[in-house]
Amino acid sequence: MTITTISSGTLILGIKNSVLGSLLLNGSSSGIISIKPQAAAGTYNFNLPTTAGTAGQVLTSQGGDSTAMTWTTTPTIHPGITGQVAYYSSSSTPATISGESLSNLIDASIDNTQGDILYRGASGWTFLSPGSNGNVLRTNGPGADPTWESLSGVSVTSLTGDGVIIANTDSFGAVTISLEDATANFVLAGPTSGSPATPTYRSLVSADIPDNAANTTGTSSNVTGIISILNGGTGTTTPALVAGSNVTITGTWPNQTISSSNPGGTVTSTTFTGDGTILSSTPSSAVTSSGTLTAVLANAPAETVLANATNASATPTYVTMSTLMSSLGFSNSLGALGSSGYQKIPGGLIVQWGTVSNSGNTSTAVTYPTPFTTNTIGIIYGNIVSTLAVGDLSSGTDNTTPPTTTGFSWYNATSGTLEAFWIAIGI
């Protein structure tokens, strides 16, 4: 350390433009704390306060001139949760910084009245107080604030109708139109004559019905003459009815009677004929007038059942159980117990079995009677002769290769010949 000047109570460390000043503070047991400026240090003062401050306060500069530094209490920072923002509150001493929801910030800084509408004004965010009951919010375009509007102040310039009674034009908003009550027997119609005009409710007049030559007043006694068939009449004063087969007409118009000349009949011969496969082709006694036809099942071949084994909608026939099971998804290649075989079960599951034998300490490859489509789920095996030791399932001597979809390797870990029975399950 170079001390250049000690005078008038001032300690100067270092040499300007030559040696950097440094103050080293040694610990009583170990360590050194070094206090030194930058090479281009600048010129300012650290004027310490007259008190020690309180715990947690920090030393705050007052500009580096003759004004003493002060002790300052920093704001208390409280941790928030996800989605909150930092909020500075100066209402408490000391001030605090805490996590607050956006809703709480808006309540504290702008407005917290229910029903107010937040919007961006010309100079900042502000709010629109609630309007009257039934008002609607109206935008006044860019550069203007929104306002509340009464529906009575909104002009409906056009209306969408059905094109028949109400004119079908462009609409403004959603407007409900309902017809006024009409007087009984009145219709909504145009004028009875002259130019088109707004329709009104009125009674019908003769001109409303095209080509109407009828008298619209009085009673039916005013109708005279012969009414044509086209207008609902007979076209004649003496209509003649023509009798058909087994029909008799008696009397004269308008008092004629129509009756049948053969009111009953007899069924001479009705029999039932089966198909000879499911229903017997031999008919029962013929029905000549009334009676019952009886259907009889035909004889079925031995060991067959009546079923539809086509996997589609069809007439059932007599089929063997093997055919029926095959149509249901069961398929097999069966042998006597102890021989190889497999059974396919609906849903894709396959169960296979067989035997394997070899001499001691050797492996034998076993091929499944039919390969699995996806993988081997598991294998169960055991000795056919219970007095022999159990074999070890593996692929070689390392016992690590798993079974495949086509088979597995069986290892005899004993010193003598061993025969085993196995069952494999897979899909």
C-alpha cells in the first residue's frame, strides 16, 4: 500500500495517474477484504449518516455532494402465484410489492363498480357507468367513446318479411312481427276492386273466387237444373247403375239396392307344401272349406343343428357343429392329448400345445402348429413324466431370447433325456 499524503485528517491512498489506491482489511483468523475504486474513478463524496439505522435498511446516496447518505427501508416483497402481476402499495409502512390478480389491479387503479364497462379512452383506460335498464351498448366508431343507447332511439330502416304478407327486404337487427287478431270468418286480402293496396282483414266477395257463377245468397232452393258431373252432380235426372259380376241391382233411381248374387263361397282345396329340407314336403289333410294347415319339420341329419352359418342374413339350414363353430370364428387342428394342435378363439386369441424332448444340457427348437399373428403372450410347460426334472425355456444357454410368433427354444438343464408338454397362448 502506498500512502501519499496524510494531512488535515485526510488519508490519501495511491498515486494519481500512477498507483491505484486500495484499502485492505485483514480478518483476525483468515481472509482479506479489499476496498478500491475504478482506475477512472470519478470524483464524488460518500458522506455517512449520523446513525446506524435499523435492521434490514439500506444506505441510500444523496448525490455524492455534502449531503449525508440516509438509511432507507426497502419495500417488502411478498411472493405471488402463477398468473398474478406485481402490485406496489404505498399505503402501508414500509411499502409492499405483492402478487395481485389483474381484476384486483383494475379495481384498485381504475374502477370497482359492478356493471361498469372498461374501455380505452383518448388518454388512457377508463370506464363507462351502467346505463338504464334495457339500454344497449353502441359503438360510435374509431376515435369516439362508446355510449349507452335506448332502443327507442334506434331507427329500424328495413325489415325481413316472408315475401308474401310482409315485404321481403334487408333487415336491421332482430325484429319480431305478429299479426293482429282477425274477426271471425274474415280473411287477409287486398281490395275488392281497383288498384293494388295494403291488404286488410275482410269478408270474401264473389269476385275473390274465379269463374264463380254461384248465387252467394239465399239457400240451396235457388239451385235449379241439372248439375254436371264436373261440378259434383250426376249430369242426368235418371242415372243408371251398371251391375257387375255376381252383383244385382234392384229398384229405380233414386231408390236402388245393390246386392251380391253369390254372398258366400267354398275353398275347394288348400294344402301346405314345405321345402323338403326344413319343413316337410308332405302336406297335411287338404282344407276344403275351413280348418287348420299344419307345418311339420323335416327330419334332420344326425349331429346337425338348425342355424345360419353364412355370416350374413339368410334362411337357416341344418349344419354340423364344426361348420357353425367355423362361421363363429372358431378354427382348429385338433389331435389326441399329448400331440400338437391349436384352437383359434373369436377375438383373435390362439391356444396351442405340443410336446418336446431332448437329451441333457441341450436346446431344441419348437415350431408352433400355426404361427401367431402378433406375438406370443406366454408359455406353460411341464414334464410328461413327473419324476423327471423340469426343463428350462430358453434360446441357447444364455436364457435371454424371448419366444417369437413361430416358436421357441426349449433347454433341458438336466443330465438325462427329458420329455415335456407345453401350452402357448398368443394372438
